[in-house]
Amino acid sequence: MTRVIVFAVLFLPAVPALAGQSVSAPSELWREECSACHVAYPPRLLPAESWRAIMAGLPKHFGVDASVEPAVSRTIEQFLVTSGSLKPSRTGAGAPLRITETPWFMRKHREVPQRAWTRPQIKSPANCTACHTGAGADNYSDDSVRIPR
């Protein structure tokens, strides 16, 4: 009997589904919340300092109120911070808030003509899914790029 009680005390709180609570891994919560409005940008594309700033600014997230419940925000922020790039930002202007402003993005997209970003099918550099056909599945390989004409 003692073993059953010890098991219940130690292990049942770690298994919310058994306690009747819904379970959502932090990565699933991030993908669900962020992709409700745009592609869920891979955490590795920005450093932790950027993700902290973005999450702190959700009430004014690029002109939109993207607020979520505080517990959801904390969970997503922790996921983004721990999964973010280990490289600190090198923009000289603090933590970049836009992936499109990172040196990596600019280097990878330097061959894309400026006029391409304004095409109706693309609209802006932030619209990854317009050219990266696998972006929704976190596939940004060069092989999956199709720039709309």
C-alpha cells in the first residue's frame, strides 16, 4: 500500500492527463498560438533576448493585440527562450524583433530582388510561406523555395 501512495504522490502530478487536465507540450502550444495568425517562426531564428522582448510586447505585437493568458505566455516564452539561437544578436541595435532584420536573413535572401517582396503573392519578407513551400512544417531548405512570379 505504501508503494501505491508513493507512486501517486510522486508521479500523478507529472501526468496531467490522468488528473483530467488537458495536455499540451510547450512546442505544440507555441505552434498553435503563433500559427493562428502567421507561420510559427522557428525559435532558432532569433536569440533568447529577442524572444523575451517579443513576448513582453504581445499587447502591441506589430500593431495587433496578440495577448494570451499569462500561463500560456510564460510557457511559450520559456520554450522560445530555451529553443532560441545561442548566438547573441549582432545587429548593434539590441535584440532584433523581426527575423527579416537579422544578418542571417539578409545574407540568405540577398539574391531576392527587392521588387519580389512587393508582389501580391508575397507582400513582404515576413511571409515565409509565399516562397518556402514547407515553412508550415519548419522546412526552409533551398530545395523547397518557389518564388511566385
